[in-house]
Amino acid sequence: MKAYSSTDKGKTREVNQDYIFCSDEPVGSLPNLYIVADGMGGYNAGDFASRCSVESFVAQVKETKQPTVISTMTEALNTANATVLKHARENEELNGMGTTFVAATVLPDRTYVMNVGDSRLYFIGNEMKQITVDHSYVEEMVRKGEIQRKDARIHPKKNVITRAVGVEETVEADFYEIEADEAPRFLLLCTDGLTNMVEDEEIRHIIMKYGETPQEALHTLIRRANECGGKDNISAIIICMKQD
């Protein structure tokens, strides 16, 4: 197993507010750790929120004595949330900032996934399957049957998220445990700067086409997102789970 990561400012944003962490080596008690965060806020606030949350999370994972993966990740997320919120309250320029957060760690028998907001994790093999569920206004509309899923990508409120790190005193994450025998060939963690610009099937086709050269797959995904408008920052991590 090996992971590859890349991030790009896109064509219209002046600042890259995404932040990624990608380690195939152990981080604290976790055997590996992969994180993608997409900050929100003013000119510098979103950039600060994503970086601060990831750095705080990683630092806490290294120090924690929690007995399980989920308790380790939960404690680290709570620390990240408190740290971002503290900075927002102490610095007027950072007031109102927050960030999405999707993280994964791969153990021999299972993969643990955690998310807050609308950054995502996908399984990619013969099909592309979204594992995480967006915490967003349009996702709630889809679940209520108010709009079709195919219309969610172009809805004017598609960027309105309902949960974020660093916005409130407490933060609630969703967790997913995937057994090893369910794992596909690739995992993809990414921000909506990719998925809002490139259709799922094209993402899957690119990753499968360049499966032997994941760095080329990342380069191609970012290029395609920019060709389709590049309206947001674009970040992705590809984890190679299985080889043919």
C-alpha cells in the first residue's frame, strides 16, 4: 500500500485554502494517516483553519494514549476544533473561519474513515462509490427528496455546509469502518474542488487508467478540474490498496 497526494490553487482563487497530510508511516499509534481539509473564511482565514486543524489533529494523535482508533481520532478532532475556535475568537481577522475534514487510516484488517463537512472519501475499482456522506444543505435536500442527486452538483447552494471544524464549541464527525475484504483497488480523499468540476465516472476512469502511475493520475485529475473551470482549490490523495 502506498499513497500519493497533490493540491492546486485552481484557476479563480487567489489563495489555496486546502491543506493535506499524507503519511504511509506510523503517526502515534496509527499505522498511517491521510487527511484532506478545505478551509472557509476570509482571505487568510480559510487557509489558516485548514492548516491549523490538520496540524493540531496530527500533533494530538502523536501524543494521545487513547486505546482505540476511533477514540484516538475523536480526541484529535476535538483538540483541532478547540484550537481553531480559540484562534478565531482571539483574532478578529480569523473570526468565522472553519474547515471541512476527512481522514483515514488503513489497518491490516480494516480501514477507518472520519469526515466533517463535504470533503469526501471514495472507493474506486470496477465502480466509484462515495463512502462518506456530505454534511451540506444540498445533501439534506437530496435525502428529503426535494432535489435529484444529479442536480446537486449545480445547485446554487451546493457549497453551504452544515458541519465544520472550528465553528462551534463541539464538533460531530461521522465514522466508517470498512473490512479489509471490502477494500477496492484505490481510495480517493478529495475536496469539492475536484468533484464539483469533474464527473465521478471520469475521475474513476482517470485513476484506473493511470493506476500504475498514481502521480500521473493526480496530475491529470487536477488538469481536468482546471480545464472544467477550476473554480475552487483542488486537492486529492490516492491510496493504492491493491495491485493487479
